[in-house]
Amino acid sequence: MSLTVEPSGRACGARVTGLDLSKPVSPDLAREIRAIWLEHKVLAFPDQHLDDDALEAFTLAMGGFGEDPFFAPIEGRDHIAAILREADEDTPLFAENWHSDWSFLDQPPAGTCLMAIDIPPTGGDTLFADQAAAFAALPEERKAYLRSLTAIHSAKLAYAPEGTYGARDTGRTMAIRPDESARATQMHPLVQRHPETGVECLYSTIGYIVGIEGMEQAAAIALLAELSQWQAREEFVYRHRWEPGMLVMWDNRSVLHKATGGYEGHRRELHRTTIAAWRG
């Protein structure tokens, strides 16, 4: 069986079939998958049904484990977290805002993997927004201005003790661990060249970005709010529909993502790993 790639027809995203990821991934196959990933930014591998050992092995083949702050791993594992919502849970939906995973780190991860464990019969799509396409579509003067800006990233709004997932967030089954360390800040250019493709991308968005270096806070938030509307325009977005046994990986350096609901009364669980920052 040969590897087949079916593009989504949207700005990003592709479905990859013709391989069995439960078996060891050879260096040649890893390079081929990674090249397809860099081209399409979001890859879906249906009918894989990977156990946790195979998910970890695949993550290692794709570049190794990245840092995962504020998530407790599942029992017996150091690098797998459960993205979990029980059928009777009524807490606010996790990760319902556009973001790039852990952009507030000094070395943010290259990518994220999610393995479908328990998929509801309806809802629970994940949206992805192509940030290379979003930047490319801007007028040249706007591009030049945004290239001059440095964003201030922080996890405080989400993971500080008083944040969205802090002390007031009760009744959630997902193992989130807020901490004082979430108050730290990290600077990243608002526009970054992808370290592997060289393509310019808008990097992250309001939420994990809490300000702009050298800009008054009110003006910075207004700019970020306006830009976030552009970043998620329909022409840049791919809506991913999950299937049982599906593995998805995406490139945090070139896409934003967000969760959606619509599966009230149904359990949903995915196992997540983080792919380390590109070392070259």
C-alpha cells in the first residue's frame, strides 16, 4: 500500500492514508511525513487506533517530546495528556479561543499530536487557521508594520491561579494544573519566518499575547483584537471533523487552532503529545 495525500481544499489540511503508524516509523518515512506536514500544516491519519506506546514512538520520530506546562500527564506516562470532557460535564469548553500551543515559552513547540480515543457522534470539530496565508494576504504596508512589532506572550490569563483554568474553574475532569509560573512573559516577533520553510507567518494571537513591546496597553489590545479577526477569516480556516481512531498533527508555527462544542451529553477524549521545537 502506498502513501496517499488528499488535500482538504482549504488553506491548510490534508488526509494521509496508506500507512500503518502502529509500526516503527523509519527515518525515510519520518522525513516524508514531515515534508508533507510542512506543506499542508495539518495532517489527519484515519484508521490508526494507536495505543500510547505507538503515539509516543510517532512523536519521537517526528522530532521528540516538547515541554507541556500546566497539564498533568496520564497515569504511567510523562509525555501524554488527556484532552477529556465527560458526558455530564458543564464547565466552559477547553481551548475554545484561537491560539498556538504554548507560544509563551522561550522555545515553543513545533507541533502537536492528538490521537482520538473516544469521539462523540456529533460536534467536537477542531478549527485551524493558516497564518502563512493570513500574512500573505495583507497589504504590503501592513506587512511591513507588523514585521516591526514584538509581541509579549504570557500564560497568565489562562493558567495563573486566578486565570480561566485557575481556582474558580471547578468541576472539570481534564487534569489542568495552574501555577504562579504562568505570570512569566516571553517576547516573540509578531511575524516570524518558519524555521524550516522560511515562509513568513503571523505568530499566535490575543490571549497568549498580552501586549506589544513599546506600545500602550490599550492600543496594543485594540491592534491585537483587530488582527485576530483577520487571522481567523473564513478563507484561511480549515474545519477538521474527527473520526474514531484518527491521529492528527499540526504545525504550531504556521497555524492557529481552536476547539468547538456541540457534543453535549457525550464523552470526548483525545491523547495529546507535543513535538519539540525544531533544532535544525
